[in-house]
Amino acid sequence: MNDETKANLIQQLALTTGALATTADRFSKSRYNAETGTLYCNGVVITRSTIEEAKSYFEKMVSQCNAAGAREMRDIGTYYQLAIEAINMMQEGREKDGQA
């Protein structure tokens, strides 16, 4: 087992006990580990379950914004939809130009 794998395992074990998730380098480039479903972003480890919770929240907010009927709310709903699509693209591994 290499050092990165060990570090990831330790980090995941710490998360299950309620520890705050942070990475060693707060200024490293954000990355998504498709194997574990984990996003490393701005020095924080965001787990698969948190990503799914965020996606559910955004979906709920899109529905609420669309139901409100006001143009401003529909515009805000578009921002939430953008967040949902960004999560989907990250999870599906689609490249920036829209190709798989």
C-alpha cells in the first residue's frame, strides 16, 4: 500500500468518527477521485455522501424556485441547476468540452 492510499484510508476513517476533513495542502488544485467519490477542494475533503446531499438540496431548490413563478426566482433556479449539472459532470467524468 503506497503512502497516498494509506493517507486516504486514514482520512476516511477519521471522517467516519466525525473528524473535520482537511487536506495537507490548502492551496493544491482541486481534484475529484472517481474511485472513492471524494472531492478534494480548497483544503477540504468532501465525501460522496456530502456531494449527494448537496445535489439533493440543489434539486429541491430548483423545484422551489420554479414553483415560485417570479422571474428572479427562475433565474436563481438556473444557478441551482448549474450546480446540479456540474456535480453530474464531475461524477460522470465528462471533459470540459462536453465530450466523454
